[in-house]
Amino acid sequence: MRKFVISAVALAALTGTALIAQQMPPAPGAKDPSRVSGGTYQVDPGHTQVAFAYDHMGFSNNFGLIAQPTGTLTLYPKNVAASKVSIDVPIANLRTGVAALDEHLMKADFFDAAKFPKATFVSTSVKPDGTTSAEITGNLTIKGVTKPVTLNADFYGAGKAPAMAGGKENVGFVATTTVKRSDFNMGYGVPMVGDSVELKIVAAFQK
């Protein structure tokens, strides 16, 4: 009898879970370019992150995040090459999970955040590659130094958020590139700490 009761409870739980799953609507976003209406979008700071990774003494590939960038995207679905993007990245939001390292990165050896509180990227050209990818070239400014950088960007998804989440049109991309920190007067520790830094930008925008 005890085994039967336990089995009945388990079956009820599974049935309830299945019913809930059936009632849940599908995700509102999809990798479908036809869902993009175009126009001007604002960065969704709660869902946009800049991840960075670097070599440490040849022993490990460490990483960190900078959250809550701001900025705008002007997107033309029928003329992607005319699109533009501008992003401001707040250096104070950098986190590696190691408090002492975060503190050091704010100092003059690295970002000198008190003097240069943000990094910026402003696009200068967009070169489409098919319908879901593009090379975005622009000027990256860190610590008062501006250098040209090309991002390899992939369309992630688009759609209209549900009413409970604001109901706005959303569009998202993932972009990658590699920069040398010594190009931006942050060569402290090279070569013990790698000069090349891999960047991955998860960018969400709302119209």
C-alpha cells in the first residue's frame, strides 16, 4: 500500500508538471529576421553583458563580465549596411568574482576608472554576411585611447515581449572579437598576463 501511495503521488506530480508545461506559451523570440521591423532601439541593460577572457601565466584562461551597458541601435532590415550602433560600457560594473582583482583593475595600471569611467564603441560600417551575420567595424575607446575594431556579429533572435514584460519589440545579437590591452595603455603584467583579450558581447535591444 505504501509503495502504491508513493507511486500515486509521483504520478500526480508528473502529471501536474506536464499540464503546466502544456499551458506555458512558446518563447516570444526566435531566430527569424522577418520579425525585425527596424528603426531605433535602446540597449536593454538588464540583458546585455560584455564578457572578457585572458591568459594568466599560461596556467589558466580567466574571465570576467561587465554588465548594464547603455546605447542605441539603428537597424534597417532592408539595408543592413546602413545600420549603426553605439554602446557605452560602465567600467565600475566590471566583476571577476575576485574582489582584490576587481579593485586593481580599477586603478591606473589598468582601466584608471576614476579618470575614464566608461569604454565606448561607435560603429563606422556594417558588412552583412548572409541574412543573420555581419562584420561591424567601429571605434573602440578605452582609457582615452581609440582604436578600430571589427566585431563578428550573429543575429540571435527577435520578437515582441509579452505584455507582462513590457510588450516591446526586442532584438538580440552575439558578437566576438579580440583586442590587445597594450593598445589601450593597459600593458601591465605582459607577458605574464596575456596581452590578447577575447571579448564576447551579448547584446539585447528594445524598441
